[in-house]
Amino acid sequence: MTRHGALKPVTRRQESVELLSEYELKQCIENLCNTKAEEFRMYGYKNVTGEQVWACVSEGYRRGWPRLNRLVNDIMSLKANRFMNWLMLSVYKDEEE
């Protein structure tokens, strides 16, 4: 027994979870990528697109899609330096082909 009385049992409330459809999930990801591209354009990188942001971020997903929280974090925490490095490497790869 604690000095505040007996310990109360923990009761968990059942929360309703609303799942997104595949289409809604893709729309959310597209919006996040477009938001990140807009941020880069504000920094002065004029021709960045959401598709490029997604290609950069998703390049690391060789084993399938990660959990949603990691996916969102990967998009929103993408730094301009990493993106520009990826862009330069992709240009070199295209020239070799």
C-alpha cells in the first residue's frame, strides 16, 4: 500500500481506430511529398517536385513499406543536403544508362 492509498487497477479505454484506404494513404503521402517539395522551393531549389521527394525517400525501402510513422518522419525530416546528393547521383545514373 502506498501513502496515497491502494493502487487502482488500470483500465484501458477501447479507442476506435479508423483505417485509411489505400487511395487515401497514397493521397496523404503525396501531399506530404508536395509539402516538402514546396519547402525546398522556399529555400531556393526551384524545380523540386513531390515525385522527386518520394523517389528519394522511398529508395531506402527495399524490403517493402515501413510503418506509417517512419514513412512520415522520413519525408518530413528529409534535409536539402541529402536530397541534393540523391539528385546528383540519380543524374549520374541516368547518364550511364
